[in-house]
Amino acid sequence: MSMTQDLRFVTTLFANTVDARRAKVFDQVHGNIPFTAFLMGARSRASDMDGMGKGVVLYTGGGKFRVTVTNATNPNFKWSEGFEGINVATSEEQTDAFEVMRKATSSVGISGDEIDDNQGEHAVRRLLRQKVDVMVMSFKDQLEAALVAGKVGTTGVTPARRFQPVTKGPNPLGYLIQKEGSLTGAGANLDLVHELNQGTETYWRNQAENYAGTSFWAPLRKRMHNMYNNCTAHSDTSTPDFGLCDQAFYQLYEAMMMDNQRFGPWGKSSTAESVGFRGLNFRDMEIFWSKNVPNYGTTTTDSVTLAQVADQSVLFFLNSGALELHVSQRINMRVGNFLEPYDQDAIWGKMLHRTQLVTTQRRKLGVLYDIPSTAIVS
């Protein structure tokens, strides 16, 4: 078979292999990232494209898209009697911000030697599946890192206190939820979030609290209840429904629950006893961990880092009604044809994806940071 014939054959096979599995690939990527799986919703696959999940929005095109954010309260409420006039002062409780979609790309290369070594439809199909699986795994890792942490800030006043999007990447949680988000004064406007200044827009601040190193389980439980309630007491009664933490906090929280656990047969075996829990909740908030949850330091003036620190754990309090993951309808894990470069004995295929993460109500989001491992002491 000539290289031209190989190209046509592999291109068709690759397109059939990946495009036929595109819904599955989308779910493999987003379904295996706890944060995006939460936004997709347990009852709706994001790849269905029709009711994509409670926090996933289908993007249909345009240079920028509008984000309607709530950044103020209505000032016209008052108690009155008789013929007293009603307040009709003009007010703008919502404003429009604009964001751009961010494109992620990946590729699969197959050398002429690999084609020679894998002759026959079944051998090539196995080779393609292996390469696609590796591409999907790598895509997932990079997407999760970009959506959760981003990078340590490089612009603005004292940028090292903040996280920012990776170059050309989407907004991460670390950028939308800042440890100085609840502060006032000069230190509170280091970054604009969706083009709004949290230093002057007081209603456009997330909840943030430094645990401050207090040991023992009871104070930690109190701080968690406080943050949960702070994220609830704004405009509506919706509560945080997803908690995202680092591995150290997840194991700490699980260890603190051990006294309340029930031993029972889990998994495939109906007879073996298991220690631990299948999942963890705090009130109505499901808790998952990610290796990409960053470190916020110990104070509001500390530098942030991407590396997790066991004695400085972080827990995000998230609300699916305040977060939206925009996904392109046209470029949604889309696969292109294989091409043969003029200077290589190889062929290359590509996969494209466009997305952006936004928040509509920052005050419904929160972070509790600097949680020590000694909090398990009782």
C-alpha cells in the first residue's frame, strides 16, 4: 500500500474511530475531571448537546459572548404608609461583561515506520485507539490544570498573590475565586474579573477566609459551616453544591468521618469488607479532590503557588447556578483529516476544542484556605 493510499485509509479510519466516539471522548475528558463533571450534571451528558447539564452552555459563535452578571442590589425597597411615594430611582443591578472563547488543540502523529509495523486493518485500528487514548488522557490533564488553577499571576499589582489564566487559556477557578476577593481597599483590585473591578464593585466579590492554622476538628467544622452559609446568604437561598479540594484535605476530611462510618461490602465483591467511604459530602455539598487545586498560602499577602502543601490545604465552595462552562458547538472535540508533511515520513491528525469558564455571581463562590493537617487532632 502506498503512502497516499495509507493516508486515505488511516484518515478514514481515524475519522471513523474518533468521530464515532466523539460523544464518548467528550465524556471521557469532561467526565473524568471532577469539576467539569459536576457542571455537566449527573443526569445529563454534556455531549448530548440538548440540555447539556446544569452548568454547561452551548456556544454557537461570535467574536465575544455576553456574560450577564449580578453586581448590585436593588436600592428601591423601603417601608411606607399612606400615600407615601414609592422609590423609583434608576438602578442597574446587572451588567454585561464580555469574554472570548479559548481554543485547545492536540494532534496525533503516525510515522511511516509505525504503519509498516502495523499492517492490516485490525493492527492499524489498535494503533489508532492507543494513540487516541493517550491524546484524550493528555488533553484531560491539560484542560483540568487550566480550568482549576491556571498559572501564578504575572501582571497587575503584586500579581504573585493571584492566579491568572494560562497563556491563551480559559479562566480558571483560581482566577474567579481569589483570596482577596472579600477585601476592600487598594489590595482588592489587583485583577478585573469579567472586566469588573472588585475593589469598587462591592457586590462582585467572592467569599474568602484564611483558616489561620487553628487545630482540632470542631473549629474546622465551624469554619466550613460559616463559609457554606456565607455563600448561601446572597440574593437567593441556593447553596454550594460542590466542594473541590486538594488531596490532603480530602484525606483529612475522610479521616475525621471515620468514627461515623459503616463497614460494608463495596465494589465487585459482595463479601469483602471495606474501610473508608465511596464519597464525601458536607451538608448538601459533594466533595471531590483534584491534584490541580492550587495553594493559596497562609495570609492574604502570601504568594500563591501551583504546588499543593499538606499543611495549607484549600477547599473551594462552588455553586452550579453561579458558574457556566461555555462549549463550542462547532469545535467540540472535532477531529480533522490526516495530512502528510512534505518533509516527514509521517501523517498527522488534529483535534480541536473551544471553551471558556465564567461566573455570573461571584459572591456565591468561596474558598477556605490554609487548612492544617493538625485539624484532625481531637
